[in-house]
Amino acid sequence: MKNILIVGSFIVLIVGTLFLYSKRTPAGNTYDPQISPADFSSEVTNMFFTLEPGTVFVYEAEKAEGHERIEVTVLSETRMVMGVEAVIVKDQVFLDGELIEDTRDWYAEDLEGNVWYFGEETAEYEGGVMTTTAGSWEAGIDGAKPGLIMKANPQVGDSYRLEYYAGEAEDMADVVTLNESLVVPAGAFTGCLKTYDYTPLDPNAKEYKYYCPEVQGVALEVNIEDNERMELIS
């Protein structure tokens, strides 16, 4: 009987240890989206996030540092990431007319209509000189994994990873509403999807994003900390 009690106690100890370990394991260790290249296309047609080659989105904001302008261009080029053909989107940031960031993002849509983000090549500039490529990551390399930029059928309360590269890129999004109306320089829009975007890497990095069907992309970003607005111009 004594031996049975000892064995039983040992089993309880092991189970308890495994339970505690599982509770302490970071969420990133359990995030493992299964990617089958045959299930993806570089043609992105989601109503809230459409990437038609040749499309250009222009955004502007007034910041403490100066006037910021962002030009987002959907290229006709693609890139293979994890065996998936992803469309390339060029994203350039200018401060008072000077290029300060130049990025290439990679997106693909699965058969259900979900849009996935497979990584980026980014470079920052100062005085016309590249200063760093920190922030670049590619799904499938060094533990990085693709994230969802837009679900096929988003619902209020949905929560998902936008990207995942441990300690470097861990943005998340929660769907807040599906029927927002807004006015920006590019026009007045209704039926917009509002998300709350945040990251555990920076508690102060919190913003609302508004995706509008008429725009087929982001029409407005609002920084929650200072209410700063990045608005669609054209």
C-alpha cells in the first residue's frame, strides 16, 4: 500500500508540474498556424483588404516631429514565402518630404478569404542614409510565423495575431465594431470595420484602425494615447 501511495503521489506531482508549465508557457509557443501553399493565392480580394496591383493609398498626419506622409503601393511583383506566392506591397514613410522608412510587405489570401501577413523587409533612413533594417522578419525563418491581417468573415469580439516573431513583431488585433461611419479627406465612408490594435512588446502602442469596404483597405488610424489621426488622403 505504501508503494502505491508513493507512485500515486509521484503521478500527481508530474501532472501538476505539467499543468503549471502549460500555464506559464508564452502564447507564442502555442501559436502555430498550419500553412499549405496550395491553399493560398497572391490575388487578395477580401472586401475590407483588397490588394489590386497598381493601387496607391496615400495617408497624412500631423505629428510633433513634423508632417508625415505615407504612400502605400500594391506592386505587380510577388515573393515566395514558406512556399506561398505573396503579393508585395511597398510602404514608404516621409517626414517633411524626406524618406525615413521604406518597407516591402508580403500578403496572401487563403481559400476561405482570410488575408495573411508573411513578413516584411524594412529599412529606416536619416539624411538619405540607411541607418537600420531592424524590424525585418520573414515567416518560416528563425521561428517567425505569419499572422492574419483580415479575416474572411470578421465578427465583433474576434481576436487574432497580426504577426509573430518573438520579441520583435507581436502585434494583435481585436474586432470592436462592424458598422462605423467616418469622414477623412478622401471622403465619407460607412459600414467600416473598427479594430483595436496593440502589442505586448509596448504597452503604449495602441491604436484604432478603420477598414472600409469602399476603400478596400484602411481609411483611418487613431493613436489612442494622443488621439493623433493618420487619414486617407487619396
